[in-house]
Amino acid sequence: MKGYTLEKSGKINDSIRTYSEVLKYDKTNLNSMNSTAYLMAQKNMNIEKALEIAEYVYRRDRNNPSYRDTLGYIHLKSGNYEQAEKHLNAAFKEMPFNSEIALHIEELKKKKTSNS
């Protein structure tokens, strides 16, 4: 909860540190891993590592649309629009009223349009 609160108050680096602390004590905490990967991508910090973490989390729980959204968002940030679209659309299908996923899809559409 502390990591989430820090994220929402704009203290992204502190939030990442908090999620990392959780992982020191609970190496199986998929939520902390997912949040860390997402925030790393949001800050453009080591996108390759963020993708590695997000893929690991998604492989452990393929039924969580939030994890799929993170994976899609990181693909978006890395320029892999095909994979981004696949994962973001699947996440949105599961959670059609989620505004964050909708924003990621809009960001993807803008990127695809600007690169056409």
C-alpha cells in the first residue's frame, strides 16, 4: 500500500524502492513485481529489465488483466506495437471500464498513427 500511495503522490522513485523492499522479504509477490516493472517503464528506466519482470509475472498468472496491461504497456514503450496491441486489447476485454488500460490503448493508437 505504501508503494501505491507513493506512486499516486508522484514519488515514483520512492515507490519503486518500496516495492523492491517488499521483494527482499517476499520474492513471490507478483503485485510488487508488476508494479515495479510498470513504474520502470513509465519512467523509461531499463525497459529491457522491466519487460523481463513483466513477462515473468505474466507467465506466473496469465489470468490477471492488470499484469497483461503492464506487459502491453511495456511493449508499447519499447516500440513493439503488435505485442502491445495484443496484450492491451486482451486486458481491456477483461476490464472494459478500466481507465488506465483505456489510456494505454489511446497512447498506442497515437504512437501507431505518428509512425505511419
